[in-house]
Amino acid sequence: MKEFGYKVHKERLIDYDKNDKRVLEHLKKHEPSVLTCIACGSCTATCSAGQFVDFNIRLVQTLLRRGEIEPLKKEVQKCMLCGKCILICPRGVNMRNLILAIQTAIDKLK
Ligand code: SF4
Ligand code: SF4
């Protein structure tokens, strides 16, 4: 871990370096558009599933990058795979493929 010249209380420390990045590594190979996301939030604003349940696609991107697999697994199950977010994304992220690839990667890790 990097030394920033100050200490964080141990009980408040979240060490993301120790989290599991294997899902992200899988996606870099199978759906590389994941890397082009700029977290603009357009997908979240238009998401069909988000109209019915508490579902935030930007949160999916964040959990993925942090390697927080358990909450990521719960979050992606909410997607209806309608593909509306693909039409709106300014960066060409194929969210539907991304969600499917996340589920595949998580299943492989079991
Ligand atoms: S619309 Fe595209 S670029 Fe914007 S947050 Fe969603 S996936 Fe990322
Ligand atoms: S494919 Fe999933 S994430 Fe994209 S708009 Fe549809 S329900 Fe939302």
C-alpha cells in the first residue's frame, strides 16, 4: 500500500488492493468497452430496470473496478437485458454484454 505521509485509523481502512480483480481482468478480454466508460450516468438515467428497482449501473462499474464481487453479483441480477443503455451510451459501452460477461466471470470464480 502507498505511504501518503499520514495514517488512517485501521477500523476505517478499506484496502481495495486486496480485493478480487479477476472479474475485471476477464472483462478486459471479453468486453473491452468496459474501459471506455467515463461514468457520465446516462445509462443509469435511462435504465429500464431502474424504473422498477433500486439499480444503478454506475455502481456496477464502481464495484467492478474495486473488485467487490458479492455486491456486484447482487447488482447485476437486476438487469433486464433490454439494451436501452447501449443506445444512449456516448462511449459505446455494450452494457448488455458487459452484464452477461460479469455473470459468466462470477460463475467461473465459484
Ligand atoms: S452511459 Fe456509457 S459512459 Fe456513461 S456511465 Fe453509462 S456506460 Fe459509462
Ligand atoms: S440492459 Fe440492463 S442496464 Fe441496460 S437499460 Fe436495460 S435493464 Fe438497464
